[in-house]
Amino acid sequence: MGNRVCIDTDIIIDHLRGKGQGVKIFEKIIQQYAPVTTYINKFELFCGARSKYEIGVIKETLSGFLVLPFDDTACEEAGGIYRELKTHGSLIGIRDIMIAGIATAHNIPIATNNIKDFSRIKKVKVWP
């Protein structure tokens, strides 16, 4: 795991809005850890952007982040997560499965307020 933490979309949104419980989580991670996110999270943020200004703010916010891709290893991890959740009748959103696949492929915990969904995945470590 090292000192990297994958910051989920909801935490980044709280930071961008300047409100919500994710603000303190974001600040703590930025100060004490190496911030990481995924291209899936980046995609989700751009989907919610309402203007070129907001796109610029997102780009600036993520400029110091390592952004992890959905590569072969992450695909395999996500596929396994999907099969396990489906077998137990507890599927979650496909993008969250992809994010979990990326995080588990890199053995990085996920900082999220979406503990309900991510806690269903045995391999995922929810930060802290």
C-alpha cells in the first residue's frame, strides 16, 4: 500500500464544492499521502462539469495526482470482483467495480464516502 491513497469521486466533489465530510478527508490525504485517483474517477468528474471553467478547475485539482488507468491487470481484478458480487447477488455500479479493480491491482486503499458499496468487495481496503 505504501503512502498512496486512491481518492474517489465523491471526496473530490466535496473538495471542489468546499462542503461535506469529504473536505477534511481530501485535505488530510493531500497533506499526508501521495494522492491517487483513476481515469474512471476523472471521467466521472468531467461528466459533472457544467462549464469550461469547471473543467479547468478539475484539471488543476488533479494536476498533482497520479491517475491510474484501467489496464489489463485492473480489468482482470474488476472482472473477478464483478463475478463475486454477482454470485452473491450484491452487484454495485460498474464504474465502482472498475475503480475497485484498479485500486486492488495496485494494492491501494480507496478514500470514499460510498462505504456501503465498496465494503461489499472483500479485496478492497477502504481508507483509513
